[in-house]
Amino acid sequence: MPSKITTPAKFALLIALAIIVFVFASGAPFPKSLSLINTANSQSTIDWQSCTLPDYDNWFAGYAENIDTLQCATLEVALADMPLAANKSGANEAATITAKQPPTVIKLALSRLPATGNKLGSLISIAGGPGQSGLDVSAVDSKAYKKLSKHFDIIGFAPRGVYPTTPNVICDPDNRVLYPEDSEAFAKGCWQHTPNDLLTQLGADYAVGDIEAIRQALAEPKINLIGYSYGTKIAALYAEKFPDRLRAAVLDGVVNLNEDEMLMQLNQEASVQRTFERFVDQCRLESDCFFADTTTLAEAEAKVADIYSYFDSHDVRDLDNQRITPTHISWTLYGFMAWPDRWPILNEALQLMAKRDFSLLQLMIDEDKGNVDYATFTAIDCADRAPTPVQKQRYLIDAKRVEAQSTWDNHREPTRQELLDACYYWPVVGSDVMHAPVLNVQAPTLLLVAQTNDPATPYANAVAMQKYLNAALLTRDGDGHTLALSDLSRCVDNKVVEYLIDPESVKKYRDGSKGNKIDLVCED
């Protein structure tokens, strides 16, 4: 699953990974999602049909396989009655932007891999990004996944705003964009081409409401969740809000709900730098390594800087005939750096670029554009974290502090235009609320999955969330970002499946000497 639906969660300028930057815009974490839920409608049904039918053409990426094993459907979720300017600082700016006629409902795109044996319930998979479609939950060729799909209907969905859920976010109707050269114009385009009430009802708190709406439509008294990266944020918030409606939840690539915005960004950027250094060290073990003629980190970074400088002075185009900028290169290379199994491709791309052959880079950029629509990435990210007027005053200074945490892609000082992303220009303040989550005793024991060298969601996130949630923590010593049920680690997959089949099974790993702390370890 994650190999298809949770491929790299990218960084905006490698500064703002679209996970969380919390802003106190309301008094409680979930003031809006409650209005989306009709608790009296627990007997509703979903009309599942084969995903091979014409109605579902273009629902899946071109590389998706085994779609004939899936069933598809849509679920209508009403937009809350929330005027644009409700408690939103800066909403007056948005009101000046021409908007389309607001929609009356959101039609969530759903998929299902039906259980093949004794069904224990439904498992909703929550993709990362944000902005990724999680529709492709077709079977991974592993024993663990087959065992899981025997006992669970595995449910995928495209989050609100993400195609083919409708209406979907559109910021530039004429171009696929990896990262806009003009962030201000791109942000304005979102508000010009997307229903404004949809843009004000995106983000994690609404996603929690949508998960609950799916549970009700499935007529399941309790639901199971598996969230990846940004999806762990939604799963944790759901567990906090609806503890009695959750049977089990796996959080892979854990987001810390109580992490200060600045600390989060500093930690992420430092993790990216460490990942680059491990990539270089590993690469040097091979004779064809791009860094084979270097012995120090400075020499390795100088070779990368030479490539970057070329793009500053030459007009190199991608497959969509859009100019490739240094920002685009960082965005793309990081995506391959985050997964060790892609390091050989990264090495090859650097080798070719040094020879001024950009064919592989073009293909990598094209894959990025197909993986996450930058419009939905931006809209959901900014719905969560767009700064307050006070925060805007420090935005540029803070961005420079974060930039200084890593040197792997530095070839010159970044410009103001490069540092100020679309969220700086977003006309509505983000709705996230930083808090230490507390679970009701009705909630099950959650299982957190984390790798010690995760560059996107540092391992410290999982350690902190384990304490807040009193959760079980499954640790794997290695590089990479998310891996559960992807056949990358047999140990991780087996322990995740064991937990989902019997959520109480993790309690056997309690360590009474550490206050009944539950820790699991995988070494493969």
C-alpha cells in the first residue's frame, strides 16, 4: 500500500513539509468537523461497483495495477454552513477574490478491496502528502498483506479537495506545477479557480469528520485506521475525538501534534541534511558513485552545487516545457533521498546531470507531478498552517533559520521569492491547534511505526506521541519514510497485521520496569 499511496511527502522549499504548523484560530481542535457528521444516519449504505467501469476512468494513476480487484463508489458529505469570514483573520482579502458558485456537497471518491475470508471489519487507509489520493489499495504481493486483506475490507479514499473527489482544488488550470515560480500568483489562482467555501473547509479537522462519515456509511460500529505521514495526524485526531468508534489504529511516519512550528521545521531540515550525509556515505561504497572522487562533506556538496548553478544560468525545461529551477531540483531529489531503495536512481540522476544530461531528472519531475497535485498540497497545507499577521512578520527570518539547518543543496543564498511560499500569501489563517493529545480510556492502544533515520517525520516525533497517547511504539533502525504493509520489512508487516487482527496483542510487549511502556523492535 504505501509504495503506491504514500510515496514521498515533499517539502515546500524543503522548509515546510506539509504536515503541521499549528495556529490558534479557534478554541478547540475540532470545532468544524462536528457539523459534518449526522450521527442519526448510521444505516446508510455505499453502492460499490467495479472500478473497471467507465465511470471510474482516470481515478487511478497510470502505474496503478490490479484495479480489477477493487470496487469504487462515491459518498456525499455536506459542506458545513460556514461563511468565508467566520473567525478568520485575513478573510477580507479572500472576499475580494472572484469565486465560483459554492458547491452544496462534496462527493468523496472511495475504493474497497473486499475481504476474502472471515471479515473482522473495515480498515481505512489514510494517505499522506497532503494531497495524495489514497484510492489504490490493491493487493501488495506479500504474505502479510494477503493475510490482512483476508480479514478486512480495505478502504481507500481521495481526501476532500483531491481529484477524483469533487469539487477538487484547482490553482493553475493550464499547467501541472511541481512548485510555482511565483507563489503569490499561485495562491491567488487557488482562490480564483476553486470554490472558496471548499478552501475554507479543508485540513485535518475536516478530514477527521470525513473519516467519521465514511465509518457511518459503512455501518461499522468501530473502524480501523492506518495512516501514513500526514495521515497519522488525521488518525491521531480521530482517536482523540472518537475513541469509542475506533477498534485499532496504526500510525506510520508519526506527526507530533504538540510540536512548535519552528522546532518542527528546524528538526525536519536537520533530518534531511543527515539523510543526505548517509546517502553520500553509502554511495561511496560503490565504484560508480557520483561522490567517489570526494572524501569530505564539503567536497560532496560542492559537486551538487555545481549542478545547481548550471540551472541558474541555463534554461532547462521539463517534459511539460516548464523551466526547471533549483527549487524544483531540491523538491525532486529529496523525494528520492527519503527512500534508500531509490538511492541508486538518485546517484544515476546526479551522474547524468553532471554530464548535462537531464533526461532522468525530467522523468523524476514528471513522476512527482503525477504523485501529488501541488494545488491540493498547497490548499490543504495552508488550510492547516497559513500564518497569522504576527507570524508573517517573522516568516522570512524563520525561513532563513530553517534553511541554515541544511547545506546539501546550497549553492547561493536563497531569494526572498524562493523563501516565501504560497502559505505566506494565503488569505485565510490556518486552523490547526497545537496541543498534547489525550486519549479517553475508551480508545484502543494505538500502534506507532517509526524508523530511526526518517527525514520527513523524525523519530523523536514518535517518541513524544507514544508518551502522549500511551501507545505502543514499533521501532526499526533504518532510513526511509513510512513502510508498513509495503513488503519492505517482513518484521514490521507481520507485527502490524498481528496488531490489526488483535489490537490487544501488543500488550504482551509491556515492560513493567518502565511503567508498562510498550516497545517493539524490528531489525530486518
